[in-house]
Amino acid sequence: MPAAMVAGPAEGARPEDQRVGDPLVDTHGRVHRDLRISLTDRCSLRCTYCMPEQGNEWLAKTSILTLDEIERVARVAAADGITTFRLTGGEPLLRTDIVEIVRRLAAITGPDGRPVDIAMTTNGIRLRELLPGLVDAGLNRLNISIDTLRPDRFRDLTRRDRLDDVRDGIAAAAASTLRPLKLNAVAMRDVNDDELVDLVEFAVAHDAQMRFIEQMPLDAGHTWDRARMVTQDEILQKLAARWTLTPVPGRGGAPAARWTLDGGPHTVGVIASVTAPFCGDCDRLRLTADGQLRNCLFSTTEYDLLPALRGGDERTASQIDGMLRSCVRGKLPGHAINDPSFLQPARGMNAIGG
């Protein structure tokens, strides 16, 4: 639905009374502005903390959202105040129509007439080849995953010998106009926790921000062990031996808390979902590759958009809007990882989307 056709927000409307064009506000007062769109559950790597090397049950091709379906959801979401679409996977660059997806989404504007922001999280393997087309199509920002700089460790961790391809992708991104450029690493005890300083120095050399992620219970094999997780405090302690770290204020809804390195301009970020949850400021929703809306990375409830998208009903836009609002209304105050009642989601991270 074009933004110009959407009714304006109803002032003072309760969540249950909201209509198309009203902000997506949950029962805890959080306004949602970020939609993470998973394009596929497939990946070119097999990271040990994400999925098994073999025996993965992939989503049926018939259930994967098409380009047109993704655009329909995105247009309604933008009309409801979503300002950022982050494309994820699996590995989003495996979609053969990835450049056209970016082009279509980048053409969407919000109620204020401003274009939406298009970001992507990728392992970087096909990035050098596809980056020119992605930039031309309207991609604004990139996050690239790299957990180690050592070839032997990379092979062990990802079960693939593709580190040179990842580094080539990072070099291409560093030479592009896309900023800020962010590099992501999951910090793991006795795996890569002796490389934290090296990874930050690598990021600085590529004019990028290094972001360390506490390992979360999102692996498809459900083998997560809290004792193997490197905490935010441990990460900062290691980095403080090399740099003077100064907290950066004004985090807002961003998942990473940031610190300047020796006064700046470079920064490092830590996403401490386990030891320092930031649920109170969360402004994100997620759309899986098979059309399920999720209001939290750790949610055990999904909201199925496929009937609205494939039912042939002329009221599709209002149905999508209604499902978005139901999803937002069902959002809990937090993920409860540290509560004894916490249940790990049935889906692995590759099927949920980053």
C-alpha cells in the first residue's frame, strides 16, 4: 500500500484500537521501527554455534516468501512506522534475487516521505561480487560476520575453508561508500577469546566497528552452555588491557552498547543479550523466510502471514497490518533467558533470522 494512501495515526488510540498508519506500539510503550527480514534459512557456512554440519531440515521452497510478498509486507510495515529493514538469513546473499529485493525495498518511503533504511547482515562470502549491484540498488549499511582471523580456526568453526572469501568481502565493503561498517563476532571461550584485541585491530584497519556478541541459546542442536559464553565484562576486561575504553552515551534501541577506543574516533560494541539485556528499549520485529512474524529473537510464538499473503483477499494490506499489531501486542517485557522457566526456541538462528 503506498504511504500516501494510508490514514494517519489516531491520537491516544489504545493498542487494540490502532489502525493502518498508526505507530506499532506494544503494551509496554515500546515503539517498533525495525523489521528484520530473513530471506532464507540456508547458509554457505556451518558454524558450530548455529547449525549441524549435516542433517539440517531446510524450509520447503514453496513456503519461502517471494520478492512480491516481501515487498507487500514491507510497504505495510513502513506505513506503520518501520524505518529500517535489515536483510538476514541464513545467508541473504544466497538469494538469486537479492539485488532486486534491495532495489524494491529501497524505493519504499514512510508516511513522512523519507526513504526507509536498508541494512544487511552477511557472512561476506559473495560480497565482493555482488556489492556494486547492492550499492546501486540502494543498500545503506552492512554488518559482516567474522569470528576469527586464523584459517585453521575458521575451518574448524565454520566447517568450511572460506576465510579468504570473507576477508575479500570485508575489504570490498571497506572500499565502498557504505558506512557505518560493522563486523560481528560471537565471543567463545577457548575458541576465539584470545583474538578479541586482534579482531578489533582488524576492524579499525578497515574503518569498521567491531561488535562482540555474547553467545546465545539459539543453536539448532540446543547445545548452548552458559559456561562457554564469554561475558561482556570479560570482553571489556581484555580490551581494556590494550585501549582506554569510554562509554558512548545515547544507545537508544541499538542492540550494542559502545565504547570509544583511546578517545575515538573508533569504537567497539558489545551485544550482551544474556548478562545485560536491553529488552526495555527493544524496537525490533522479525519476519522469517517462511512468513512468520516474531516479536522477539527468543519467542516461542509466531504469527503466520502466509494466509494473508496467499489467500487472494483484496484486504491483504489490512490483514498484514492486523497481524503486525497482534504480534506487537503479544510482546513480553523481556526474553527471560536468566529465568529458570526459559525455553529455547525450537528454531535455530539460521531459521529465525539475525
